Amino acid sequence: MVMYNFSHLQQLEAESIFIIREVAASFDKPVMLYSIGKDSSVMLRLAQKAFHPGPIPFPLMHVDTTFKFKEMIAFRKRMQKEIGFDLLVWINQTGIKRGMNPFDFGSEEHTRVMKTDGLKQALDHYGFDAAYGGARRDEEKSRAKERIYSFRDRFHQWDPKNQRPELWNLYNNRVNKGESIRVFPLSNWTELDIWLYIMQEDIPIVPLYFADERPVVERDGNLIMVDDDRLPLEPGETPKMRKVRFRTLGCYPLTGAIDSEADTVPKIVQEMLLTKTSERSGRVIDSDKSASMEEKKREGYF
Amino acid sequence: MYNDSKNTMPTTEAEVIEYLKRHGEKDMLRFLTAGSVDDGKSTLIGRLLYDSKMIYEDQLAAVIEDSATHGTTNTDFDPALLTDGLKAEREQGITIDVAYRYFSTDKRNFIIADTPGHEQYTRNMATGGSTCDLAVILIDARHGILEQTRRHSFIASLLGIRHLAVCVNKMDLVDYSQEVFERIRSDYEGFAAKLEDVDLHFIPISALLGDNVVDPSENMPWFQGGTLLYYLETVPVATDRNLIDMRFPVQYVLRPDLNYRGYCGTVASGVLRKGDEIVALPSGARTRVAGITTFEGDVAEAYPPMAVTVTVEDEVDVSRGDMLIHPNNRPHVGQDFEALVVWMNDEPMKLNGSYLVKSTTNLVPAAITDLHYRFDINSLHRLDADTLNANEIGRVAISTHRKISFDPYQRNRSTGCIIIVDRNTNATVGAGMILDREKRAAQPVEATAEPKSEHIRREASTVSADERRALLKQKPTTLWLTGLSGSGKSTIAQDLERSLFDRGQACFILDGDNIRHGLNRDLGFSAGDRTENIRRVSEVAGLLNDAGLIVITSFISPYREDRAKAREIIGDERFVEVHIDTPIEVCESRDPKGLYKKARAGEITQFTGIDAPYEAPDAADLVLQTADTPVAESTRQIIAYLQDQGLLKA
């Protein structure tokens, strides 16, 4: 008898494709938030698969804080060219006018204005009623409770006590004008699943994930890459070339590198299996307090 | 840390590649954990994650730090804090929502739906359980089975979760006693006999100390059944899928250009093959599968839960919400169905209110037209109800504005589930499991004073009541025996029937159990069903009296109002109410059918005198004390009464 086996990874893929199609079919104006990171790269591949042989029927959008790594922007351009999706880039002009940067305003203020507020502005500007994001539930404790369709009110706020129950694969797509959902097709993927999928599918990712000699300075236990001359150096601080890589990608002054020799996906996975710190601890913004992610989510951060 | 402790870490690149492939090829088990507030659910999950090395050191450090402020245990760290995420719930010390956790061993990948045990959160358990193959039911060894244990088990079984891992937790607090474990197991088995189609597995554990969770317990050498993790790793679930009834709900119509039209969707059940003859529902249009497309290329067949794109040979009109099926295996197509519904909103259910129902990829306006009953989810009793409040479960009739295709949930989880959405607030207010109408028990017709149709008229007989009395030489009477189970009704009825017959009287017994085998086999023991039972019996007794017979009824008939109705139907002049007044202690000591014992053990419920009322008559025509009276004496008293009243010749 044929068993019709379906592996764990195939199940995750099928579930994500179902969600991506369901949103495209039942919302007026969806958009896929493209952060250029590895999870976004996987989500992008799943969107290609969902509508093959057709094109992706919604635009991708990158909320640019102007402090992203240069290599991320180069990679974004390359992907757009290779795959041919519609791409929107949004920069919060109010923030630009204020001269927003993480050094003078602090990491929290910078992230709030350029990322959180920028995202809200962009969603309002285009009138998107559904935004795909690449967040996973295993990333952080408070995300374990996030819905696949995460309902946001007119002010893009997330109320953990007022989320719709989600049963089977019957997602409730009803929103009033001005309200929206964030939808997380990768909710059930773990970091290991993401890497395995990248390897198996040969999905291109930003080279910053792989170890290389890069100029870094050490601050408060974090290795910060000197990606351009906007990073003010403290007295006595000189960038040193170190073989490092990044476990997550965000604004370069706010993203810590790790010393690493891993320059292939299997080596990254091997390093990850041996490593003793969880993924988001490389992000400077998360170490503020233990439940800070939850507060950011309430405000509309992904 | 992603690895089982028994695994060795891959070191070379080739080993890592091999390791990754193995990880991807393992299958997946989704399970939920349910227990009462202090049963140790979060602790168990924390233990599974910790012992299977899923916890990163920085998370562990945060937990140890947190243990000082939030910890509820006296050990060095509280595993529960590994899983409790939201601030508010941590401050309350309880989990208030469904949280999903991920871990894997070298055998399987797991998704845990961590669902709350708190009283008002039935809905969250339904949510978490809807996608699960297995439920871990936690029982505190010190307390045994609580109401919430029954509730969680019942909801799990309603949701079609076939495998229940019943963990008797906190065994360390009962000295790892085998006797305690066996008693709880036996109690649970008694209760679970009422649940449909479940596979039970019992394990004694201590989540806090780790006994029998991941590692076998040294403290319970008497238990050889394997650890919880071993069970989770080995229980077969792939066979739970429905591979027979092909259902392909169309999700998205793909038209990239004029030459291509594809139907995107996920196979809900069954196997779809290239070349298959298919029917599109609800239109009924027939065609064949031209191809099954995926990003990787065309495939010959698709099965659940594959997400594919189907092209067909003919130009048929198919859109989102339609269902492709095989011509000889059809779902129900219609606008009316019944479902068990879990109500999830603080706003109570409104009969005929304005709702939407989502079923597969359809979202259609619908009304809930009837509420047949509500479950008391602790006792599983069916109760009469006007509405469903949040966290209540009931059986409803639903009418949709358009035809949809569906199957009974027990047969097909994917095409038998629905959610109910409030059209005004857009909130998801209910979740339902469609019932099989072929198998349903007929609902009792509501007894009305008047016939349902105004065109019904009584016909007169040419034989008068007097002529019948003269023929049979008796006055037709109904002797209505009422009393507790075991009071002696049936025994007296039989002795009386014999005596009357031997005296040349035409008589007949209507017995409760006999009637429930036939005429009233659709009725249970709820208050509503009992009333209907008595109404029907009264009508029959009245007819038999009309035919000239003496009738002896032997029914508990516990409600005064029902007996008053019986008197009204049969006619006051023909009705003799005989109260068989036996104290409950005497009835229980007799217990001829072993029913009191079962009722006391909770195996049968709504048992009169135990957990259902008996309203003794205020003014019975005759009261018989049977505790110290031989049956013949009771019979003699009844015959004497009939003779005194002129109902029986001396």
C-alpha cells in the first residue's frame, strides 16, 4: 500500500503556501513586507511557489531605515532583477527631516520612528489591508502566542487580549475599513527549518550571513560592523578586521556580529547546533528588558 | 539544543547535511496539553523542552532570574517559566491563551499547542486542539479526575483528537504510589467509555522532577509503559488522515494570461490523479484533470496536505469556494446542516442572528436556526437551553444562504469544520463540527396542545365505550405506578397483572424499559426527554383504555407536572395514581439492575434520586409502603382500592 508520506518540511511548505494563497484570494490589497533577511527570502520563495506558473500577484515592500547594511540593499536590487517582483521602498520622510539616527536619538527612538512609524505610514499611504511578515513563533516567547492572522486596529495596534480565535485552517479575513491584518505564513517554522529549506532549495541569501573578514568595533559586548562612515567612533576605538557573520540582519549599528568561521549553510547550522545563545540576542534593541518585544508589538512593530 | 540528548552532534559538513536532511524528512506530530490550573501543564512543557535540550542558555538564564520574582516552586528553577510568555499572564501566574512551542527529537518534530486549564477558556482549548492529532491530559495525582479533566477530554474527543495521553502528574507528592495511579486510571477509563473513538494511554509522571517525561523514572519501577516522550515519538498518526474521499476546495483561480487557467488549492482528503474524471460542486459540471502543477514541475497525483494547482480539460466555470470531487464519492451539498458548536464570544449566540459561516474556502451568510440542546460539559448531560454563552457547547441547526459542500466532521475533519463570524463585529464567535445527519437521533417532537395541521379532525367510532365495557365486563382504568428505581413498581405491576388476568380482566403493562426499546428509543433522560417520554406513554395508555383495557404503567415519572399532564390526557375518571413509596436507602440496597452502583460511580448520570430529582406526589390516590410488605399484600391493597372505587367488580 502506498503510504503517501509527507515530511515535516513538506508540511510546513504546504501550510505556508495555503496561507499565502488564502490572503491573496480574500483581501483587497495585500503586500509582502520584505526585510531582505533569510526568513524574508524563504517567504519570497514560498510566494513564488504559491502562484507558479503566474507571477506574485501583490507587491513587496521594504521599509528602509537608511541604516541597513549596504550589502542588504545590493541584494534587494539583485533579487528584484532576478525574480521580477513589484517592489515598493518606503523611507519615513518625517524621520529624515528630523535627522533621525540611532546614535543621537538612541536605538529605541530610531527604530520606533524609522521602522515602526515608517511601516504604519506606508500601510496607511497605500491602503494595504493585509501585510505578510516573516516572523516565526519560535523566535521569542511572546511570539509563541501570535496568531497567523494577527488583527490590527485602525492604529495598527495589537491587543493580545482581543485576537480572534484561530481554528483549523479557517482564517477569518473580515476587517473594516482602516483595519488590517499582519499575516505570518512562517509561524510554525523553526530556525533550523529555515536553514534546511535554504539549503535544500538553494535560496539566495545576503552574504552577511556567511563568515568573512569585516571591519568591526566592540561595544558593550556586541561586535558592531563599521559599514560606512556614519558610525561615530568612541575615543580610542579603531575598527579591526575580524572574521565574523550575522545571525540576524537589521540596522547595521544595532546588529551585533559573532566571531565565526561558518561560510556555508551546513557550517552555519553546525555552529548553530553548538551555539548557546538564541537568535534575537544579537539584536541590541531586544536586551532592554525581558518583555520588551511585547511592548513593541503592541505599538505595531513586527 | 535542537537535538535529542541521545544524538551525537554532527561535526563534519557531510554529517551536518545528513543531519539536516534527516530533520526535514521526519514526520510531525501536533499535540495539545490540557489540564486544570495547577496540574502542572507549563511545567510539563518546560520539562519536555529542557530535557530534550531545546532551551538556549540565555533563555534559561532569564528564567532563573524570573524564578526569583514569579516562581511558584521551591526548586532551583521553575520549568513553567520557560513557556509562559505574556507579561499579564505571568503576573497572574496562569496561561491565558494558546501558545505554540516547537521541539524535535531524532524521531519526530513536534508542535505543542499549550492551552489553558482555566475555567472560562474552553474556547482556547478548542482553538489549540483543532489542528492536533493528540492530546496530553494532565491529572494531579493528589486530586484525581476533576470536572475540568472531564471537560478537556470531552472537548478533545469532540474535536476529533483520537489519541489521548493521560498523564497522572505530581506522582512525587503521592510517594510514587502505584495504587493511586491505578485508581485514577480506572476512574478515567470508566468516564472515557462515553467518549467516541479514542485511543487511551496512561503514564505516571512528575513533570517538576522529570520522572517518566523524557527519562524513565527510577522511582516507579512498577511502571513499564515507557515515558511520555517515547509515546509521543512512536504513536502512529499518519493513518488518521482520510485518503479515501477526494475533496479539493478551490482556493484561488490562477489566470496569469489568457492561455492558462489553474485552480490553486490544498487537497483536503483523498487522492487526486492526473486524468481523473472530476465534478465541480455545487454546479455539477464534469471534466477531467489535465494536469497537476507545482513549482517543481507537474506531478501525477496529489494527496493531503499538498498545495497544488489543477488544470482541467474542459472549459468549466469554477471559482473560489467550489469543490472538485470524484463523481462516485460525493460530499453533502446543501444549505442546511447540524453542528456541535463551541461558542467563543462574550456576546451570547443569537438564534436567527446575522452571521457568516466559513467552511473550506467558502464564506457565506448564514443563520443559526435552532438550538437543540446544550451540553453540560462536565457531566456530558444534554440540557435544554435558549442560547449558548461563551465557552458553552451545543447542538445547533444552521442554514446558509448559498449551497456549500461538506462532510460530517467525524468522517472528514477538513471539510466538516466551520467557524462562525459575527457580521457586525467581524469577530470569530463560534467554531463548529458538522454532524452526520443520517445517524442522528430523531429530535423529540415538541408536544403541543393542538395537532400541527388544522386539517386534522377526529373520527367517531361506531362502537361506543359502553359497548366495549359491556363486552369486556370491566371499567378501563390506568393504574399509574410512580416511584424511584428499585421501589418495586415492575414487580408489583407484574403481580397485579397476573392477579387481574386470573380474575378474568383484560389488562396490559406499559413498562418503562420496554417502551424505551421501541416507541421511545429516541429519548434520553434529560428533563425534556423525560417529559416527552411520559406524554407518549400517557397517549398510549389513553388509547388502550379507549380500547377497553386496564392499563398498568410502570414508570419512575419523577415530575409532578408530567403526571398531572398524564392524568389530563388519560382522563381524571380513568386515572389512578399509585405512589410506590419506598425509601431511597431501601431501593439502593435492593438495586436489582445495579443502576445505583453505576450512578454513584458516575457511570450513568441524571439518575433519579442520585443526580436528578424525584417529586413525590402530594395527593396520590393510593400510597403503598413496600419496605416491609410482601408483593402480594401490595397487589391486594390495589385491588381493594379499585373495588372500593367501583372500578372493579368485587
